[in-house]
Amino acid sequence: MPESAQPQVVVSGNGGNKLAKIAPIILGFVILIVLSEFAFLWYSKKARPKLEESGIKEIPIVNNFVAETPPPEIIGGTLYPEKAFAFADTLQNIKDLGKEEFVRSAGVNFSVKGNVLEVILDVREVDGISYSHKIKIENSTKNKALSFWFTDQEIETARIVFVTGDKAGQKLNFEDIKPGYFVSMQVAFDLLDSTPDSRLFLEVSSFGQ
């Protein structure tokens, strides 16, 4: 009796080839993951402590941050007014000797700086002189203040300019000076001018405003 035909199972070799091709790719991903973990552990245990020991700090990135420039520290000097007295005595001797024609120029000046505390437009009279503008400044620690009064003529001839920011170089009026501004002020007297008025030069800065 002839044998019945048996179904034949054919196993193709293509599946094995595909597995052989995919295996290196999978192995590569595994190696990459392992290396990444190793690098992170090395940085955490080795690199970061070395940065901290050497004083080098990581600088975080902060978006939309604008650093404000603080006003300069007000450091005063030591005054020696006796020099001014000796200078005045010399000029007085020249005047007493009637030799003023030899003097080409003579003047005195001083400069101050501070944070503006108040600016006032008012009228007051001292020793027959009418003053109309007042500025009051204070030091960095806000425990001392200094006030100055000026005449209309002094304000009209004053040179007042901004020296910081977008307004640098812009001329100002006295009343444009606001509390909180920082001001450097020079007061100069021409000793050949008979009027009591001085020449004013003000440099105004606005920090964080």
C-alpha cells in the first residue's frame, strides 16, 4: 500500500539572517545607555567635586534678567580749610598792595556727590541774597544729609546733564532732577566776579530707574 503523502514543513533561513542584522543595533543601544549612565556617575562623583574645590561654579542661565547697576559708594575726603584761608590771605595782600592788575584769574571750587533726597523750588533770603532753588543730598548709609541753596542766576547758567543710560548727554532743567537720582555737583566761584553767584556743573545719574 503506497504511503500517504505527509505534509512537509520547510524552515526558511531568512528569519535567522534578520535576527543577525538587528542584534548589533540592539547591542549598540544598550552600550550607549550604559556609557551615558557611566558618564553621569563619573561627573557627579568626580568632575563636580573638583569644580567646587577649585572655586569654579556652574553659572545657571536665567532668562529675561537685567542686572541693575548700583549707585557708586560715597566715600568722603578730609578737608583742610586752612589752605583756603592761606590762599585768601595771599589774594588779600595783593589787593591791599594795589597790584590786582597782575592777577589774570582767581577762583575756588569744590565738588560734592550724593543721592538726591529732595529738590525744592522756593524763595528764601539770607544776608540780603535771594535764593530760589534747593537741593538736598544724602550719603550711602542715609544717616547724613547736606543742603545747598542757589539763586535764579546760578540755575540759569548751570550746566546739568544726564551721564547714564539712554539719556547720557541729555541736558536737564533743575526741576527735572528727582529724588532717588545720584548727582555729582561742582560749585565754582570766580573771584574776579563781584556777584555772589557761582557756576554750577551737575552730572545726574539714574540707577535702576
